[in-house]
Amino acid sequence: MTKLCDDNWISLKDAIKQQQYGLAPTKYKYKEDQIIADFHAYIDKTYGQHYMTEEQNIECFDVWLALGESMPTFRNTAIKYLWRYGKKHGSNKDDLLKVLHYVIMMLYVDPYKEVNEDYRRT
């Protein structure tokens, strides 16, 4: 944390933003910054878990992408986790983080994915 003035502390990122662009730090009303940080930690945790092969560093996502079936699979899996939210283990935050993860993968397949990559677009 960086001391701004008086007793106000801001992150180094916000201090740089203020200095470079003259922008005040964003004050999130709905804890978006905390939710994004939790989501980032969740994504980091998924790498190297039980769905990835050890030898080849291949995830199930990679197979879906290679088969050209990723978009409907990501969409349908996101729907599954939305559907089960509140039913398995109560209002389970992990179900919503999984929904976000599958939606992020949908963004990767469509607007963020390079057209010249090896995977076919679905």
C-alpha cells in the first residue's frame, strides 16, 4: 500500500493510475474488486488440478477446443452450475466462480481468440 495523504492508503496500481492519468482510485460499491480477486485466485487454483494430464499439460478445455465443440460445451456447463447454485452445498460461491470461468472461456473462443490459432472456431 502507498500513503496518499492524511490517513488514506491506496494500492500501488491506483497510485500509478493517478500519477499517469490524473484519475482518482475507483471506489467499488459492490465489492467488484474483491470478487475479481477471488475469481483470479480461483482460476489460479484450477491450473494443475485433477483434470489436467501431468505429462502433456492438456486440460479437458483443450480437447473441447480441438474438437470444435467448445462454445456449446462452455455455455451448457455454465448453465449447469447456475442451475445447481443453491441446491448443492447451499449458496455455494464456487458454483458461481465456475460459471464465471466457463463464461471467460466463451469469451476466449469468440472475441479474444486469434483466428489463426490451431483450434477451430465454433
